[in-house]
Amino acid sequence: MPTVSVDKGDLFQELGKEYTTEEFDRLCFEYGLELDEDTTEEVEEAIKKGLPAERPQLKIEVPANRYDLLCIEGISRALKVFLGKAEAPNYRLVYPPGGEENLVTTHIHPDTQRVRPLFACAVLRNLKFTPRSYASFIDLQDKLHQNIGRRRWLVSIGTHDLDTIESPFRYEARDPEAIKFVPLTKNEAYTAKELMDNLRERQTSCEIPSHHS
């Protein structure tokens, strides 16, 4: 089972309660998760010794087929629904302000369909990221790439700030050296090859083993 590390303080804040390690371990067991480790003691010990330390983490084992539990947001949502503190989410598609005529459009080039025959996109509005929630979002995207996306061979996800780009969009297959853009949170432009090389370096720190049924 994959092990997900989440910020202890942030998770308990989302759940609206400070749990002891034993209480949270019991909650995980009742829901079907397993608390593998609580790093609070080692963090406190490091601080006493004057050593650098990250915030306390909870390392939680989640079922291999529950991709929604690969981030703190998914775990907190699932546990709140289980505890009766929240309703299960009801996702639905809606037209943008102004109706159907204001839909964002994407044109898929025929050459692209030969390498990526399936395509889907959506606009998520009214999102506000904090530095930690943004890091969690990107971490989840990386985990989905590595696991269900099979290292991007089956699925590749792209996220863009709609405030900085305009429709209509084009989905094209080009030489990696010919594609150049400024990624989210970056200030300089990268070619697609440079960006992929950078992503491969990051994969070693966030990779989750693939599981087959």
C-alpha cells in the first residue's frame, strides 16, 4: 500500500480536532487506513538538539486503488465524511458566466491524435492556493503521473493559470526543443525537453510504486 506523508497540524486543523497518536491510529483503522508513523517525537528531539526540522508529519498507508487519498485534502475530506462532519462531494459541470457562448475551446491537431488519442480539459474557478496547498496540489499531480499515468506514458496532466492565457487553445505535437514556455511558479522559460529533464529529477523523491490488480 502507498504511504502518504501529510502535515499533522494541517490535517488536524481540517478535521477540527487535536488527536493523540492512539486516537488517530484508531480512527485510521476504523476507516480502513493505517497510521505508519507520527514524526512528532523525532521532530521535537531534533529541535532540542538545535537541528533543522520540518513540521511533524503523519505517514499514512492508503489503499492502492484510492487515488483520491494521495494528498492531505483527499484524506481530510474522506475522514470528515466518515465522521459525519461533511457531506460527500457532489461534482458537476456548469457553464461559465455568460453561458455556452463563453465556453473555453481547444483545437486538437490531427498529428497529436496519433500519440494522444484521448483528451479532456476543465476550468476550475475560484481557487486560492497557499504555498503549502499549492505544493500539495503539484505533489498529487506528480503521484498520479507516476502511478496511474505510468510515468506519463498513459496519462499526462497539465495545469495552467487561466488568468495568464487566453482561449482558444491548440493541442499540438511538436519537437520538444521547439516548445518553450514559463511553467507555473517559475520566472523563466524552459523548452519542453528542459522541463521534462527537470521533472525526471523530481520523480525520485515523490515516486509511488505501481500496483497491479
